[in-house]
Amino acid sequence: MRIFVALLFLGVANAAPQGFPPCRMLFQMYDMSPNLNETIAHAIHSMTVQGLRLFNSKATVANGIPTVNHNLQSVEKVLPYAPDDPISHDFASSAMNILDKILSNIGQPNDGLGPNWSSVERIAHNFHMWDLWLRTRVVYNEITLAPPREELCNCLLDTAGNGILLAVEWVADHYKSGTPITLLNRPIPKLTDAATWAVWKDRLLHYYTERALKDAATYLYCATKDF
């Protein structure tokens, strides 16, 4: 991840239009993480239209948010948008309908995770992402009361220049060989019992800090405000 942070600052130092503060300065002014490309990429790498509608009910596939291609066999490893991925309504609760979605796609080449994840790992990942988006929405709602400057949004939405796209590509690459539940590049044990869940839980909570949530919420505010 250190290479992501280095590229982030090299890439954005002069990214702002002439007359405006450079992106790095804006990130510091808004107290965003020095590794915001990591925190934001984690929050959006498996985003869908359905997830985006937590933030803006008008969301469609015309959203411009880079995500890991659900079809990992495709040569296009990252899509330039969050895809439409409908959830059934066969069950009464959203939890059961999400579980139905996960289990109904096991063994399919386009479930977005690849062959290395067990059924319980797929469930943990999917529910974690929905949980993180719901927690991020709390911070997002606070941001809507005092929106960031448009220059900050321009810097955040330049995902090719600020390292976010590179970080999403890292996730896509590592799905081919393992279960990268974080972008920390640390070994992840197979999720088989309470002890290994303790490791997974600790790693996942890395993205629930106040700053990480603010990074993701600010990006999602900027990305969805004009739908």
C-alpha cells in the first residue's frame, strides 16, 4: 500500500486548475486520510447501483465510479461504473434476500469474487460491504449539511490521478489469487472458525475509523450529488 500513497501525492500535487489550491492541500484542509485512495477504493470496489441508492435514489449505471468487474475472466478487470446488480424480493427481509443473492451465484464466473472465496467468506464480504455503506451513509448525511468545495470534488473524482483507480485495480488483481478483504497486503487466513473470524473482524474494522468513513462519505457525496 505504500506505493499507492506515494503515487497519490505525486499524482495529485498539481491536479487542481490554475488559481485553486492543489489537491494535496485540499485533502489536508478537509482532514482527509493520507491513504484516502486506499480507504475510498475499499468502500467502492464492489459498489453497485443498489448500493449507490443508499446515497442517491436516482443512481443508475451512468455513475462513473470504478469497480472491480464482476466477471473476473474478462480482460477488463475494472469497470468505469458501478453495475446494476438487482437483489431479489423473494424473502421478507433484506438480509435474507442478500443471502439468497450470494448463495445463488456461488460457482458462477461473474459473482465478483472469483474462485478463492469459500461460501462463508463470500457472505462475510458481502454483508461487510453493505454494513460499511450503511455506516458511511451516516457520515454522508452529515456532509450534506456542510458540503465540500467543488474543487475538492474535482480532485476526488479524478480517480486516475489520485490513486483510487490504481487501488481498485490492485483489488481486482488480488482476487485472482486470494481473498483481499483489505488493501493492507497482509496475509489473510481462511475463515473457518472463531479464531480466524477474529482476524477478519479486526482487519475489516480498519475501515470503520472516523477518518476512513469521512474519506468514503466525501467521495460518495461528490460522486452522487449530480445524479
